[in-house]
Amino acid sequence: MRATQVVIDLVALRHNLACARAAAPDSRILAAIKANGYGHGMLRVARALEDADGFGVACLAEAIQLREAGISQPIVLLEGFFGADELEAIARHRVIPAIHNMTQLELLEQARLPQPLAVWLKVDSGMHRLGFPLAQAQEAWRRLAACPGVAEVVGCMTHLANADNLDDRFTVEQITAFRQHTAGLPGQRSIANSAALLGWPDSHTDWVRPGIMLYGVSPLLGGRGAQHGLRPVMTLRSELIAVTRLRRGDAVGYGGAFVCPEDMTVGVVAAGYGDGYPRHVANGVPVLVNGRRAPLVGRVSMDMLTVDLRGQPDARPGDAVVLWGEGLPVEEIAEHAGTIPYELLCRVMPRVDAVESGA
């Protein structure tokens, strides 16, 4: 077995759900577990979050996988359905699609289903990605409510574009516009993602939809999960497989991207971009060796990376290395990589074994 593993802390996951509830105590929780539970394992996450009021997924295949595993909570298809051929399975598996465009609405009006569906109406309040334009919200709701294939319009939802930036007032404009254009329509409301849940209390309606915060990551620009009382759920860990004494002027790794400025010790870690670690990070990005920071030197290769051990003269092969997670926020590594934590969590490769803790 390779030394590289991800440890999934289920106690931390449940703790983060409790933080979401505490932040919006009057709302129900639709936990976003799409994209394989943000890389943490969708079924593992769903089973651990048994106290969630419902789950949000991206596509029917994810919903069916949950149902076949015995998950009974409401499941919302956040992107709705992609074709009329999915409608029968949506009805059979009791899945709730978000209807966000006229093509979906017309397909529902034409469909002959064994049982009608519950649906959400998705409204575009300014993100301009999915959703009926604000001016069409009332008419879309009336057509859905009159559709023979629809048993219930659960309510109206929208998505916020800039909620991660607490200085951007566009979020207030979106919330206001959504409320105004859905006023008087029956049913429930859902606005808040993780960032709005933590940063914009006016977005707290009947349902909130936490995603990245459930996994211990701050949804706010420049933030860290610990600032919100969140705990990291995923720790990507490995170990040193070699410790080498090099001389001043020796080049390390492909292309000689790092040249030793003095006689020094370099450690080789059994992890690389083939495991999902970002290849293009620069020298100096930290890892934890035996719980202490050590900077990366040289290029990240497919299966290995190298670290400067000048600050740890007693390091030996077999010593523990943390690449992100407990003690080293994934937000920090994402900043060094010029990306977002979502991407790092989602792209851990299948060859990396997952180990649960706190089950």
C-alpha cells in the first residue's frame, strides 16, 4: 500500500453541520454533496450527515446512487434534468429537480409520468448562470403549478454570485431582487450557500444550502475554516521515503529547478500530481513533517515531491508528512497554487486510499 492516504474525519464533518445549524437556526439544511461529496466520498458523507434535512446533487446518477444506498432524505437535483428520458427515473426515485429554463418546463408540460413530481423553481437573481429571468418568475411558477406532471412546486431558489466577498453589495441587490420578484408566490425559499450562510444573515430563508463549509473550509475570500469554528474533514498525508544529504550547488529534481544554496538535507515525500497535489506550486510551499513546517523544493513530480529538511536534522524515512488538512489549511495550499480549495479537494485521485476516522 502506498504511503499517501486521505483521512476523512467524520466527527469533524458532523461538527461542521452543527456549525451550519447554529449559524442559521431557523432554516433547514440542504447539504451539498455533489462531485463525490467534494472529493470526500458522497455515500460516506451522506451517511455521516444523517441529521441533514436533505441533500443537493448535480445530476440524476448521483441521486440514484444515494437512493440505492438507502438514503431517504429529500434529494434535490440542483441542475434539474438534462432530458425527458430522465423524468421517469426522477419520479421513481422521488428526486426533486430544480426547473431553471423554458425547455425543462415545456418538457414537463408534455410528459406523461406514472406519478407527478415535486419541483423547485430556480430564479436568476443576477448570477446569470441558471434560472428563469426575474421578470419570468411569476409566470414560470404559474405554469409549473398548472402542469399535470407536477404535484408540488416546493418553492423558489436562487444562487448568489459574490457572497464570498463581504465588501461586495451585489449580494444585497440579489437578495432584494429575488424577494421582490417572488413575492406572493406560495412555497418555501432558498438563497444561502456556505458564504451567505456565514456572512449574509438576510439570506437565511426556509432552506440554506451549505457546501464547502461542511468540509471545514472557509467560503469567504482569504478566510480559514478555523475562523468560523470549522474543522478540516480531509487530511492528505504521506511520509518521507528517503532523506538525502546534498552539497552546495547540487540541483534537485526535474529541470534542476532548485539548487542547494549550501550543504543541506532534502527529504523525498511519496506524493505528487498523480495523487492530486498541484504540480505548478513554487518552491517554499509548506508541508508538515512530524507536525512542523518544511518548505517544498524542486518541481512536484507524478509520484514524489522534495522538501527542505534543514530545520529538521533528525527527520528519517517513514516520518509522517501532511500535505494539507489537520494543522495545514487547504486554503493556504490553494492560495499558493493559484486556485481554490474546492479544486484541490475534488481532484484527489482514485489511487489515494481513503481512511475514515471518528466513524
